[in-house]
Amino acid sequence: MKKHLLVLIILAACAGFAVPVLRSEKLMTWSQGRSMVVSQGGIVAAEQSLASAAGASILAKGGSAADAAIATSAVMGVMQPMMNGMGGDLFAIEYHAKTGKVSGLNASGWSPAGRDPARGKADSAG
């Protein structure tokens, strides 16, 4: 019983030392695998920091989230063409602040060759 208590005390002491070290800013910065892009105009997330910077630049100049997404996607097409571009899927939800309208886009999967855009509008209208 005394051995178990001693082991618990030692583990508690180690945890008391390890937890502050694990939470330290130095360790968090060291373990980060991606470059940060800092912006006051909004948030853009992409696998490549140059793509994030392009989107953030658009937001900083007053562009919309859709504009920033297009710029980010264009840079991703250059940086990682095998992961982005024609034939990929797109899922988006956009909130338009001026009108208060929320819209969604599901651009995944194949579209039939004979599909008419007017039919799509009629289908979505109900």
C-alpha cells in the first residue's frame, strides 16, 4: 500500500512539473507545423501559407469572403495543383451581411452532360 502511495505522489509531482512545460508558449510555437498568416480583416485557412496570405490580402482590401476564397483557390492551384482545381468538390456556406441572407453551395459529384441550369433552379424552388 505504501509503495502505491509513493508511486502516486511521484506521478503527481511529475505531472505538476510537466503540465506547465507542455502549455508553455515556447513548446507550442516549436510544435506548430504551419506558418501563420495574421490578418485584421478576417480569417483565411489553407494548407499553403501563401494561399492564406493571398486571401487575407483580398479581405484587407475590402473584398468579400467569396473573393478571398477565389484568390486562395487560385494560389492553391499553383502551389498544389494535384490537390486543387477542376474536378474537385466544393462545399460552401456564405452569409451576406447587407441582406442577412445565408446561402449554401454543394458542388460535389458529377453533373449529367445534358443538365440544364434552368432545371436546377426549378428543382431547388420546390
